[in-house]
Amino acid sequence: MCSDPYCVVSTDGDVEVCRTSVHDRTLSPVWDCHVSVDVDCRRVVALEFQVWDKDMLSSDDIMGVAR
């Protein structure tokens, strides 16, 4: 079984701030990237990381979430 994972980073689970590239055919992706995000700590409660499996013929499937 293989996946084509990518990661989406959002604030409070609703405002997307970053999306990684898709890694083809792997269950052990490594994203070696750096992102700078301006965050208003008075308003943002959490950063959320969602890992998705890219599908060509159907909607993408969520693989996991970390807050």
C-alpha cells in the first residue's frame, strides 16, 4: 500500500497558511522545508498540521491531524 501524502498547515483549523508538495508513492514522507508565518498570538489558538493522501480520481483522504 502506498500513498501520495502532502501536509497542510492552518491556524485554528480553518485558515491555511502553508501547503507542502506531494511526495509520490510513500508512507514515510519527509518534508525538509522552512516556513515563516506571522501569527497574532492574541487571536490564534492553535496551529494544525493535516496530512492528506492526494487522489487523482476521487477527493483527497485525510491521513492524520496534529495540533
